Amino acid sequence: MKEEICDLLGISLKSYYNWKKSRKIISFLEEYFDNNEIQEYMLTKKMTKLELIKNYSIEELKVKLNTKHVDPVHGTEDYLIVNIRYKISNHIKKSILQDVLKKVLSENNLIDTTNDINSKDLLIKAIKNFQTSIKRSEFEDKKNDTLQFITNYLISNEVFLIIKYPEVFLEE
């Protein structure tokens, strides 16, 4: 990702490290975009993800994020739900995510303490602190895969939806 950010900003790798210490743009790009999105922008001067939501207000997006919406005419689900499912199907084995999240969510009442801003941090902390009597190394590998997926591919709003509606994302 460093190379993509350097290319986007027109800076050297040395400047990247200097900027990372003193400018918030680097952490912003790393937090909210992945390599593919930055590359897509560099090639097309647009990002599909942002193009799809650019005409919505924050209030409209919150409604879309917090409700399961199916278009009755076309039978298609809201883009945000489809996007999360796409990320799951392409970046982690669904069975691993199911196993870890079902265990963690059953023992942590995150829905009462989380919101669309802090949900990613709270879920990561809950997974890191989760202990089980299941074969330790096997489950630790699943935890690590899940943590890597959440950290690298999901934004807080997406994690919030998974916590709030696990049946939408984790069931077969």
C-alpha cells in the first residue's frame, strides 16, 4: 500500500515515512482505502465505492447502513450489504469468519455498546481478548485470519452492520 500512496501523492518512500509522522493524510488513506481502490482511482480518476454513495447525505447513508433493504422490483439487496458479502467471499473463508464471530459475539454484547464509529475497534479488541478451550493453535489461526480480514478490508460502518445483523452475513 505504501507504493500506491506514494504514487497517488507523487512522493518518495522516504517522504512517505516523514509524512506519516507529521501529516494525517497517510493514516486517512490507510484507514479508509485499500490498494485496489487507490489503484482504481489512479487508473480511472474515480472509485466505484465512492461513486455509488456520493449523492447520499450522511443521514441517508446511516439509514441504508442500519436497515436491510431489498428492492422489491428488482429483488436486489442494498449495495453496502452486497459489498460486505463480496469482501467476505473474496478475502476470507466464510467458515473461519463464522466460527470466530459466532463465538465472540455470543459472549460479548457488542450491539449495546457499539456504534458505526467505534465498532471496528471494539470487535478487534473483543477478538483479541477472546479465550476458548478449543484446540488453541487452530482457533488462534482463525482469530488471526479474522483480525487480518477486519483490519485490512472492513471499515467501521461495515463491522457495525456485521455485529448488528450477523445472520445477514454469516449464515449460509
